[in-house]
Amino acid sequence: MSGTSLDGIDLVNVRFENKASWSFDVICCETIPYNDQWRNRLKNAIHLSQEALEKLDKEYTIYLADVISDFISKNNLSDIDFVASHGHTVFHEPEKGITYQIGNLPCISEKTGKTVVCDFRVDDVKLGGQGAPLVPVGDKLLFAEYDFCLNIGGFANVSTKIGDEYKAFDICAANNVLNHYVATLGFEYDDGGKIASTGEVNNALLDKLNDLPFYKKPYPKSLGIEWVEQEVLPMIDAAQASVEAVLRTYVEHIAIQIAAVLKPSAKVLVTGGGAYNNLLMQRLKDLSKADIVIPEKAIIEFKEAIIFGFLGVLKMRNEVNCLKSITGSSKDHSSGKIYKP
């Protein structure tokens, strides 16, 4: 799994079991950080020509295969049924019928020598869906004890049962905006929200952010990095505020947008890097009055990777892993491609 926050490649070896209900056991997990070259290439991929993007896709697939093979070798993993790979999203504009994850070429199977299940989003977009979020199927079947499953990574997204249907949607941009501005101070991320804590909220900017049209759209809805670059960053830059004020204001913005979705006293599982942002977690508790649950490290950091593994299980069993009630596609379906070595 590689997310838009560009912190690295998440790998997890996980065993799934289905008796009365689905359960899982994490055997080992690791994040392989991107070096500066890969981080910059992925960050700028959205601006590449078709030819350059195809070259990047091939090279990234090979790199991903090498990382997976190293993980298997290092941990002496011998009983692998298959590898599930999300790849890395470059384009996600479902309203134009476009979603493109690099790292999902057939050579990933050839190089790893394993059956690979990948490219989970494309089928859903072809069926008129958003192609995202896909994690809620796992939330529904693996984390049913929670009222809301909230993930705060590059974007914040949530899944929950509304009426008789399971719903999920992106709430707002999160760490990709915070990381963008803290990078100007020479940091990869704002550890614990400490830098943001030193800033003051810029209320004029906060009002503009909260007034972005996306927040008034009905779900299903999802966000891509294009939206951040076109709508969010120019708005923040125009405010000409200090980095500390930008970080504090944007943390407040994230907390407000998430709190608007959560119900008071609801039990909320929080995962993703945002769970480590103490300022954000405190503001979320203050504003939502929800029961915020921060789980063990393996779940915080690897829940999405675990669930994409689970989506692979469902695909291999030809069972539904994509719900129309979540993505808005024309039907429930089993999404993804299967490559064999």
C-alpha cells in the first residue's frame, strides 16, 4: 500500500480466517520509506506526459516487486497464497472516468514469482463509481464493533452504517496539506502537531476552507491530489500566513470537517498518521464529543494495507469487495485484476 502522503510503502503479512465471521492476524509488518528521488518522482507524476508516465509505471512496478520480494525473503515467508497490491495513485478523477494507479503491471507477478491481485479501483470507475473508498468493505467485515472507522492519511475518510446501508466517503484533505507546508521548515511531518500548536488560527482562511464546495456535495464522493493542488493550496497561499498559522488553521479545519460527520458518543476507530497528531485528536474530541479510540500501532499504521489484503481474499474467492452503496457504481462487484507468474 502506498498512500498520497508519500511516507513509503506499507507491507503486511496477514492471515485471514472465516468462521462465524471474518478475523485476521498480523504476522509481521513494515513501512519502507521512500528516498528523496522516489518521493519527488511520485509527487510530480501528475504532471508527466503519457510517455513519461508509462515509463514511471514500469519502473515503479519493478521497484515495488523488489520491495515485496525483499520483505518476503527477510521475514522467511513461505506460505503465501497471493500478494495484494494497491499500487500508488497518480490520477483520481472519477467524474471524468479516470483513475490510475501505477505499480500494477503484470511484471509484478513475474518478478515476485507470486500470484498478484491488484488494480482494485478501475473496474468500479468503469461501472460509474468513484473507485473509492474501497477500505469500507474491510471496515464492515473486520471492524464491525465500531460506529465509525475514520482514517486520517493524505486524506481523511470515514465509513459507517447509515440506515440499512454501509456508506463511506472522503471528508477532506489532511496530511498531504499539513506535510506540504511543514516541508518548508525542513520536516517531513509535524510530530504530534507540536508546530501547529505554536500557531494561531487564521479565522478568515478557516472560513474560506470550510466554505469549499466539496463539503456541500452529497456522498458518494472522493478526493484526489488534483483537488488539493487546484482548490486548497492556492487558497492557503493567498492568505500569506506564517507556516505555524497555516498548520494550526488547517488542523482546526480537519477537526471541524470530521466532527461534522461523527455523531456524539459514537465509538470511533481512528487510524492513519493523523492518529499521532495530538493536537488534531484533542480538537476532534472537543468538537465531536465522540468516543475516539486509537488502537495499537499495527492497526494505526497498517489498517489500509491489511484491508487491501482482505480485498484480495474476496477477489480470489470471487466475492463482492466493492459496494455500490459506497462508491455509487451501478452494482456490487468483485473488483481487481489477478496475475499469475
